[in-house]
Amino acid sequence: MANQPPSSVDYPVSIESPKQGSQSATQAEAKFSPSAFMSPSGPRFAPPVIQPNNPNLSPLIRTPPLPSPANGVRTPSPSSYLSTPPAPPMFSSPLQPAAPPFRTSPATPQLVDFSSGSSLPTSSPPPPNSFSNGSVEVPYQIGDTTEDYLAESPNVMFSAHKVLKQKKLANIPSLGFGALFCPGREISSGPQIIERDPHRCQNCGAYANVYCNVLLGSGQWQCVICRNLNGSEGEYIAQSMQELRNFPELSSPLVDYIQTANKRPGFVPVSDSRVSAPVVLVIDDCLDEPHLQHIQGSLHAFVDSLPPTTRLGIVLYGRTVSVYDFSEELTASADVLPGEKSPSQESLRSLIYGSGIYLSPVHASLPVAHTIFSSLRPYTQKVPEASRDRCVGTAVEVALAIIQGPSAEMSRGVVKRPGGCSRIIVCAGGPNTYGPGSVPYSFSHPNYLHLEKTAMKWMDNLGHEAHRHNTIIDILSAGTCPLRVPVLQPLAQASGGVLISHDDFGEAFGVNLQRASTRAAGSHGLMEIRCSDNISVTQVIGPGEESQIDNSHETFKNDSALAIKVLSIEETQSFAISLEPRADIKSDFVHFQFAVQYANIYQADVSRVITVRLPTVDSVSSYLESVQDEVAAVLVAKRTLLRAKSSKDALDMRLAVDERIKDIANKLGSQMPKSKLYRFPKELSLFPELLFHLRQGPLLGSIIGHEDERSVLRNLFLNASFDLSLRMVAPRCLMHREGGTFEELPAYDLAMQSDAAVVLDHGTDVFIWLGSELSAQEGKSAAALAACRTLAEELSELRFPAPRILAFKEGSSQARYFVSRLIPAHRDPPYEQEARFPQLRTLTTEQRTKLKSSFIHFDDPSFCEWIRSLKVMPPEPS
């Protein structure tokens, strides 16, 4: 069946397909879904159903139980200590040689499943069942022992490790089923590398994988998605399964197919070792003195951190655009262009072919760059920050022209790209109010909404133009001036970049400036998702656009894969994928295949293929035991935040979270005897607490006041990796102990003990809280603060965006940032406090009395009070 035509979507992309099912399933959906849970607007499509050749055929293979992913929320035990801060993982991708050719085997054809550890002898009689391929009936055999394979890879995390067979039970919308896919995430062992074309199913386009059945004598393999039998051009012919295991795709669920000889016509690759991708800084020239001093310090440190081969460009914008010339070594010299309109081709040609040098390697231009930064002057006119003329759009156009250089004059269809993506980093202190893509100074302008919509469309087009030229645009803003985020957000996201806001141009801004310029990114990505057994993709949330698979050079008959155009492939990103069975499942296992094709930083074509197999079950209890609370909560949070576009929407979504908890308790829990209360499923003990953090925290709560901040945080969250997303939903709490160790505790306000120091990691913010008693001891407090700051820096060492790190004392005005992110449990009965915060048992009676008296009364409910108000009994802590 042909793919649906591509359509334009807002960022982050949310792609949905209409639900199809029985009337009872529809009624169940309607019962739960208030207006807040209506499907978000966006492109809709109906993925075609994959019909297997033989629906009764199912591999008889068992899947081992999976360990729960480790993170800071699952282990609140007081015995959990960290002797040293956790070290960042080491990432490597060792290149492995391609599999050697195999000799042809004269053996009788055998169908071998690659989850088995041994194969039956060739003389064994075929089983009664067989699958059909055309008019030929092919006998098959399956090994009687299995090798342990994880049900998911580090790149794919499912909300449950089992799938319910009954459609009606599986499609309960309040819990849902789905996966988080992080295509750019690297793993310590590195993927299996294959330097040849993959074997793909001629019917549906799926890739050969570790779960396929293979006929030893003929080398044919059976697709796990559509059950079609395919040839391998003799490659898979072997005498035993052990021989076939030398093929990486038949021995590992994660493989990378790499082609270094690029086949794209008109493409001129340039080695990354010879020419580094350029970085162009586009700097706001309308900053006041305090902001200017901070940004100068950050810029000086930034250029000192760049690799010597990095080519650097510097552009300033205000009412005009200044392009700095690195050929002048003793003074800061710039060519100036007007900012009121887009630069003409003639003016750009004069600039590019003039005598100036606008992109220069750092090793040759470092002194000049420092001279340029030192020459910057503060804004002197008495004009409010929001009313100053800033021509961001024109400045970015000029920066793009500098990066393209003379290559723009090459013949049509020929694009010369340096190794990796070029980067434009905009350092903004206010909105775009002048030139193309600008908005009026004031929201009270009579035509503001129309002009804003026009500006957003223009910025989106400019972002796509940058993406076509392999350039990523990141926007790093700072200060208190409103940025008009809805206008600038499309510019960053359409190019594959991000928009990040900061309090000032100081430390956090400087760190993000460095990390933005150095993070590796693949480009020109296309993601494909294929599911077996009539399981359909109903929604995708992430940094991409709905696309159409180009199979012009292939012969796939029924490729029903969902295709997503991925703007950049980075470790810091993920896609939230919602899945639903469209009919009852008959098989013992279901298969999911995720494939992403992209150009890596060396401009080699990479096809990363990940295949996951999950067992199916009839028992709801067995399914609930396999649910991964953190993954399920992050998926729910992303679906919820997608609809929380404003503060009013956020309030509606808080109510929707309440309804979700009640619906799960009603449908999957049990009613208390002689009571109207429902008991929440004990298998999901952590899930409601994570959602409580979501509704009370900065994503949906009232902690963040300005819409710009809320919009930036929302967009970061919708695109963020699983690790960062989880931290943004539920903070991680670590208490400092003597000797430099840290004890991990639940994120409750009971951790605010006056003789302790506490680190709270909330994703985009890390807070260090010092108790009043500890603060009074100068030596001990200094040592504790230093240890906490070291931990905070190591926790966020590889994180992008880098969080702001704030330290404050108990009772200070800034301490409210810390308190507002903790669950207020101080009003709960002592037995509930001890059950959920066991560390209390180690305190003396005097210490507990002192802790209780230190809290200030406020009306926010505790977790237990909130869930009881929904007529639900809180689950026992795990």
C-alpha cells in the first residue's frame, strides 16, 4: 500500500492516525477522554494493515525477563549511597570488519530461528506446520533452546516489556502503550558495523534481523513483520546456525549499515579531518553594559575552547548587519549591510568575492577574534530593550551566505559540504523587531497577530533553507527582555537546532555556547517504523516531520512503514511513539523494527536498524508487572505537554492528569471493600508519584510565570532524550553525607534537614540547598558546598542544554525554587512519612521535632492528599 502524502506539521512533530476498532473500545475511550484529551491537531493518516502470509504462524521462542532501567527515582532506600559522583559514560563505536563470505551448503534446507542457541540436525523430520511462499510449501524447523536477548536496546525503551493480546484491554488510553526511540544515542560497546547493502523484505521493506527464521540450504529468510519468505542471493547459505551468526544482523538486534562511497549524485564530500565545519556567531548588538560584560567573558572563553581547525565567523546585528573581517589583524574591521530587508544577491556576491576573510580557522584568527569581542560596546540610546531594532532574520541570511561561500555559484544540484553540519549560533538579548521576519514592538499593535503569523512562516522557511544547506541554527537567549519565542522557535527547529533561554549571559550561557558548537549531529535523516501483528503507530512526537519513503529504486510491494523526516540526529533527542493493536493478537511474540537513515559527521551514509521482540500475554496482571513506570510516565508527559501550549492549556492538562489517575484505578485497580475508594494497581506504584511531579512542577505547574520560559521548556521537553525528560518530570534528590558521600532520597520536602546539604537535579536546573545549622559552620559548609557543586557538574557534564546551577541557604528568597519542586509531605501522618521517606527513621525525636517546626504552612496538597482527593488509595511505595 502506498504511503500517505507528506504534510506540513508544527514543531515538535505530532503525527496521529485515526483509531479503528470496535464500538466497545470507542466507548471506553470516550468514557475517559474529556475535552483535554482530544487528539491534537496535525496530519492524520491510517497506516495500512500488514497481512501475514500465515497468521497462525508464530515463532515458539521464549524471551528472558528484563532488568528495570536504573535511575535515581527507583531506589529511595536509606542504604543507597554514592561514594563518588556517577562518572559519565564512555562512548565508542569500534569499526568491525564485514562478515566473510560463506560456502554453499549441500544440506537439506532448514529454517533456523536466530534466538536459538542450537539447531536441530538436518535429518530431523519437518514439523507439521509450514509456511507458504507462492505455490511452494517450505518446511521449517526451530531450535529447542534459546539464547538470552534483551527485549529492547538502549536506543528503544518500551512502556512495557509485554503486550496484551486483547485489543480492548491493550488500548486503555489512560495508560497507553508506546516506546521512546533515541536514534542518535550511542552505547558503550558500539553497534555492529556492516559495510554492505542490507537484505530487505521484498514485500514490506523490513530488514533481515536476529529474530528471522532462515533456511540453511537455500539461504532464504522469513520476515518477522509480514512473514514473507525472501532470498539472500546465497549469502545466508550455511551448514549450521553457528556459521550464520557471523553475520552481525543475524546475531545482534542493533546494527549500523555504513556506505562510505557516497552514492548521491553531485555530492562532493570533504574530509572532517581536513576541513572542520564552520561556526558563525550571530551576536546581538543592542545589549546594556551588564549583559555586554557577561557575554564578552563567555565569548572569550568560547573561542579559546574551540579546536584549532574550526573555522569561525562573527556577525553582529542591530539595525544593520556587521560582518567581521579576519584579514585585519590589529583592529576590529567589519563590512556593514542594511538590515531592513534581505540582502540582494549582488551585495552578497560582492561580500563573498571581496578581499575580506569572513571565515577563518581558529589557529590563524584567535587574536583577531579576541580583539573583536573586546571592541564591542554597550547600547547607548535611551530606548527600552523590547523596542530596540534587531534584524535577526537578515543577519542569519548573511551568515548562511558566508558559510555557503563560492559553493553557492557551483552548478545546479552540486553542493559541497564540509565534514559535519555547519552551525550558526545566535546570541540574542531580545526579539526580532526589524527587517524580514520581524514583529512590532508592542503586542497592542492592531495587526500584531497577522504580522506574527507572517513572521513565523518566514522564519520557518529560513530554517528549512538552512537545513537544505546542511546548517543547524541554535538560538541562545539571555536576559529579562521577552524574546517572542513563537517567532524565533521555527527558525531553530526547522533547521534541526534548539532555542534555549538563560537568566544572563554568564556561566550557563557560556557552557551551552561551547556544547552547542561541539555536539555531533547527523543530518538528512529518515526514520521508518514497522510493526507486526496489526499493531499501528497512532502518534509520534519529536523533532521531525511526516515524510514519504522514497522506494523508487526498490521493489517493495506493500511497504506500510511510517516515515518521519528527521532534521538532525543527536544523542540529546528522542521520539515518543504511541502504539495500538488494531485487532486481537494471535502470536506469542510481536516485533518492532526501527530504522533511521542519515549522513553522519563524516558524511557517510548510515542505516541504523534496531529490531525488538516482545512477548504477548493474556493476563492483565502479568502485563502490569512488565510496565516500566518511568518510560510510561515520560510518554504520558510528552503527550500531555504537546497540548499544553499556554498557561490556560497547562491548567486543563493538570485536570486531565487527575482524570488519567482515576481512570487507571477504575479500569486496572480494584475497589476497596465497603468503600468508594479504588486501590491503584500495586504494579504501578511509582507511576502516580511521577505524574504528581509533572502536574506540580515547572512543566504544568505555576513555578514558571512568563510564557516565553514556558514555551522554551515545553519544546525542549518534547524533543529531549529519555534521561533528560525523566529528570525534567521528576527531580533526583541527593543528600550530602560526611566523607563526601551522597545518599539518594525521594524528592520530598522532608529532605530539608537543617544540618544537611541537598542536591536536587531537575533536568534544566540543579539546585544546592544548605541547611541553616550547616551554614553556621563555616568550614563544614564550605566543604559540603564544594562537594555538592562537583556532583552537580558531573551529573550534567554531558547534558545539553547545560542546566543552571544555583546554590542557596535555608530561608533565603531563592530557596523557593528548591521548595516548590519537592513533594510537600510534612503534613502527612508519621506512618506515611516513614513509609515513603524511610530516612526519617534514622532521626532522633528531637531532630524530627525540629524538622517539623521548620516548615511554613501552605495550601499545596501532599501526594497522598492529592491522590485520595481523587477517590484513589495511594499505592504502597516500592
